[in-house]
Amino acid sequence: MIAENLPVLPIVLPILAAPLCVILHRPRLAWPLAVAVAWATFGVCCALLARVLADGTISYQLGNWAPPFGIEFRVDSLNAWLMPLVSGVGALVLTYAPRSLAAEVARSRHGLLYGVYLLSMTGLLGMTVTGDAFNVFVFLEISSLSTYALVSMGPDRRSLMAGFRYLIMGAIGGTFFLIGVGLLYMKTGTLNMADLAERLPAVKDSRTVLAGLGFLATGLSLKIALFPLHLWLPSAYTFAPSAVTAFLAATATKVSVYIVLRFFFTIAGVGESLGNGAVREAIMLLALVGIFVASLVACFQQEVKRALAYSSVAQIGYILVGVTMLTVDGMTGALVHVFNHALMKGGLFMVLGCVVARVGGSRLSDLRGIGRRMPLTAIAFVIGGLGMIGVPATVGFVSKWYLVLGALEAGLWHVAAMMLVSSLLAVVYVWRVVEVMYFQEPEDAPEIDEAKTDEAPFGMLLPTLVMIGATIWFGLDTDLTVDVARRTAAMLLGGGS
Amino acid sequence: MSTFVGLYNYWIVIVLMMAGLYTVIAKGNLVKKVIGLNLFQTSVILFYVGMGKVEGGTAPILVHGDGAEEVVYSNPLPHVLMLTAIVVGIATTAVALALVVRLNEAYDSIEEDEILEQDPTT
Amino acid sequence: MREYTVPRVVAKILIPYILLYALYVQFHGDFGPGGGFQAGVIFAAGVILYALLFGLAAARRVVPPDVVRVLIAFGVMLYGGVGVATMAKGGKFLDYGVLAHDPVHGQHYGILLVELGVGITVTAVMIALFYAFAGRRSA
């Protein structure tokens, strides 16, 4: 029963556990269930990845309806590779969540929060696994709606406005996506992705299809927070509960990047046909401007969460620059960076969650003296920060290496140079935090004992260290990530019809 | 001329869509924003339903008896898809209005500029 | 609305028929237009009409919020449970054909249960939304 239904289990497990969490309601009952289910989902996703790597693409027909009519779940190396990431980060953050939430959200709402969190995970996994264009929209909305609720549960009233802004932008993005899918359906008469890929080349130049792709691109740009459509992101990440931020920063935009790759490479094959087109250059330009502007803005933030949020906008820029190079190395870099950035940013936000749980805030002034008070937490931040800069032996280096390699291969010397220069900006915004943590004394707390440490609870610290440890592990052992990414990149660029 | 008259349903969709999008962008009142968003989403429903119409087609319910083979049905798939989109729209509206209620309790206002005055960093 | 006798009497007569009509739409969904979404909204409309005329407190006595919360979850789980049952019987997720010996009967049971789940959840969600907005003290 489990083996043949593997592709559908990552959806079924969390979506059935979510209502159970709502029924149980008490955090003490709901949390163990949610965590167990999240880890089980992670296990299933890993099994799925192993199966895809061994046997190739898996197709699963929901309700046993044949593909063009029924909904098909289709797992190839591109999405099989993303699913363990989403479910793994989801499970790890959920393990970390209760202690972190205790400081930020009223306890009576924890049970519901776990339910909504699982729904959000369901939506993200569903977007990844499905092979039906409209089904993507449904799962997109499941994940978005639950995300709006999660963001607005933040500790501060400003989280409400952040959630509302996110909702308006997200709903517009989702609706643009829906219009795009509608226009493609109008011309091809099918919603199945494999079918679409077959029928689109014949009508590629029709105005309907071009308009449809334009709507898709705009809607998805909103969802991935491509500069200048990123305005919802910094506030949402800053004011959401820390655990929620860690989960969102690691997964939400990454899954949207996957949808972009799916639609524009495997379905439309635009990556190929726009080889030297203006659209490609425009997106690359926006991505590069985004890297610089967002990194620069990050350097001037007093709130560290917000600085990291702007850095996320910049990282999306790196990923898109890699995608638009249209070389195997560039695409490999982009794919690896999706994975690596999820680990780094998830880890960094988890570190900040630890600080918030102990100190009560994550402004620069709150971080004074953390290096002595919470040594392990501070070291975790330093390692994560080194990754953001791209220092060798961290994951950040691996992705930047392939991105620069890809740029050189494509003959884009100036792009390679710009990526290296922009890393210096990362040095600035990471160093500001590190300096405050290690070299500034807290003003108002002179009575703190020099030798005494005051780390976050073990239940928070351990997942944080695991996540940060993973950034070193995958920085040293690149076999898994780079190999799969390279295979996938070759598939995207070669098989893009 | 035929672009204007022959495709009138799409013109209606576009006018509604842009009216909705304009309301979302231009209005400072949060409830008006939600209404604009609703209008925007509803125009897409109209777009899909219009797309599924087959000339001379009837409701897609199986007809038995004489002449059953000659009956032309409208394409039911876009309608089914829009059933889902309606539900999504309701859910979005409900979450949005819930947030507006909470914002009103927290700031005593549903005007965006007044809220920003109280909390400039959002 | 306590002082208006006519709407209250009319509602008392109408509400049973509204609920009955909702059940008709729900269970006739196999043979004609209808189904869980529409039936759920109609059923909830009956409860909301009651709440409008007889007060929120009275409605909450009839349909307590805790029950509503459980029903929201129960409907989703009924839907998913059908899917799990089909997987347990050796079919694909939501492959109703395997639910009975005769695939046609299986399809019938499957869609009936799934639509029931949808109907229950939609009813409960609509009532919950009404409670959530109506029960808020105005600032």
C-alpha cells in the first residue's frame, strides 16, 4: 500500500493530520502528532527521491483516472529533489517550534497554529508534486492562505498589517497565475503539464500563449519576490513568529522558483526559444539590480530579521541570474543555491528565534554581548553568516562557485564580477551583527556573570545546530546536491522541447 | 469592429479586472481594497466561464432519448475549475476581512495611511 | 430583531424547509446538479438565518462553536479517509471503484461519502465564519 502510493503520501499525511490538530486543539497533544507526521512525511519524500534516482520519473494517477482527464502527480528529478528539502526543513522547524512560540504566541492558539502549519506544508509539497497546471493553483492557494494566517499570528500588532499586505500581493499573484493558466488552456485544451509541453510548441507564437506566459511570469514573480515585486517579503518575515519565518524563508519562495522552472523550461521551453531574447536579459538585469539594492538595504537595517529578509530578496536574485544564464553550470548553481540558501536562511532565522526566546527581541541592540551569553547560538550565526558570504567549506561557496563558473562559461564576465562584488555587501551586513554580538557590551545589564551562559532551551538549540551543521555538511560533501542538480540542469536545458 | 463586438465578453472581463486591480492599488481603505480584490478575482471566473461556452451548447447534463447524439454541450471543465476558484476567493476574502477586523481593533482605523502614521516601520 | 414577530414566525416555518432543501441538494448530487458545496452553504444559511432572528446566543446553544470546530475537521478527515480506505483496499488514492465488488457501486459510495465530507466542512466553515465575525465585540 505504501510503496505504490508513495507520490501521494506527502500530501495525504499532513492534510489529514492538520484537522486532527484542530480537533485535539491542546498544544500538548497536537504538537507530538504534528511533529511525528512531519518527520514521516520527510521519510516518504526521501524514499521518493531514492526511487526517482534509481528508476526515473514516476507518474501517479489520482483516482485511477487516465492523465489528460484526471489529475496526475508526476515526480522527476527536479521535484523529487525539492520535496525532502521542504518536508525536512518543515519537520526540523516544527521540532523547534513550541519553545520558540511560547515566547511569541498565546498558548491557546498553538494547537491551531500547528494545524495551519501542516496545511502550509501540504500546499508547498502539493505544488511540487503535481503534474496538473490548475492543481498547482489550488495547492498554491492552500499554502498561501495558511501562510497569511501564520504571518499575522506574530507577537506584535504590526504582523497584522504585514499579513494583510502579503495577502493582497499574494492574492494578486495567484490570480495572475490563474489567468495565465486559463490562456494556455484556451489555446491547447489541456491542463496536464506533459500534455501542455507536447501541444505548446505548435502554437508557441500565438498571441494568446504569449499573453498567458506573460501573466504566469508576472504572477510568479510576485510569489518569488523578484525585485521590484518583493515589497511584501521584508515585513512578512520580520513580524511573523520566528519559527514561521524560518520555515517560510527556507521553503515558500523556493517552491515558487520551482514552479517558474517547471513552466518556463519543461512545459513552455521558453528557456530555449528566448536564448538571446530581451525577456531573458530583462529578468537577468532585474535580478542583478535586486541583488545590489536588497543587499545594500540590508546593510542599513537595525532589525536583524529585516536585514536577513532583504538578504533573501538578494539571494532570489542570485538564483534567477543562474537560471537566466541558460548554461548547465549556471542552472546547476541556481538549483544548488535553492537548496543551500534554504538551509542557511532557515538556520539563521532559527538562530534569531533562539535569541528572541532569551532576550525578547532581534534588533541589533538586543544582540549585544550574545557572543558571551549564548556562545553556541552566536557561533551558529557566524557559520550561517559565512555561508551567506560564500566562504569555502560552507554551502554558500558551492553555489557561488557554480554560479560564477556558469557566468564565465556563458561569457558574461561582468555578471561574474558583479556577483563577486555583491558578496562584499554580504560581508558588511553579516559583520555588523557579528561585531555587535562579540565586541559590544550590553548597556543595561552589568550584573550578568561573566562565566555564566544562558543558552536557548535544548529543544530549540539542537534543531538550530542541526540546520547550521547541515550547511557545513553539504558544503564539504557536495556529491548528493551537485550531482542531482547537474542531472536536473541538463534535463531542464536539454529536454526543454 | 469585430474585435469590439465579437469579443465583447472579454472586454467586460478586462474592464472588471482593471477596475478591481485599480481599486486594490489606489484605495487606502482596507475594506475597499478587499472589495477590489474580490472584483479582480470574480472577473477571472467570468473569463473562464466565457471560455467554456460552446455556441449553441446547452448545460452539460447528459440527455437521453431522441436526438441525444446531436445535443451540443458546453465545456464543463472551466466551470468545475471555477467552483474551486470561488472557494479560494471566499477563503481569501474571509482571511482578509478577519485581518481587517483585527487591524481595526489594534489601530482603531481601517485607513492605510492612518495605520502607517501610528506604525511607520510596517 | 426581538420585537419583529412576522419575520420570526416566517423564519420558524421556513428554516426546516431550508435545511431539508440543503439535504436534497446534497444527496441528489449523484443524479443531477448539486453537491457538497452548494448544500453546505444552504444548510449554513438556515443556521445563520436563525442566528440573525433569534440572536447569536440562541444559535450558539443550538450549534455550539466547539462542535463547529470539530465538524470542520471531521469533514476533511472523512474526505481524506475515503482516500485512505481506497489505498488500503489496493487502489489508487480516491479510486472509488475498489470500495465495492461492483465498481459502479464503488463509485457511488465513494462520491457520496466525499461529498458528505465536503458538505459537512462547508456548513461548519460558513457557520464558524459567521460566529467569528458576529461574535466580535465592536470597538
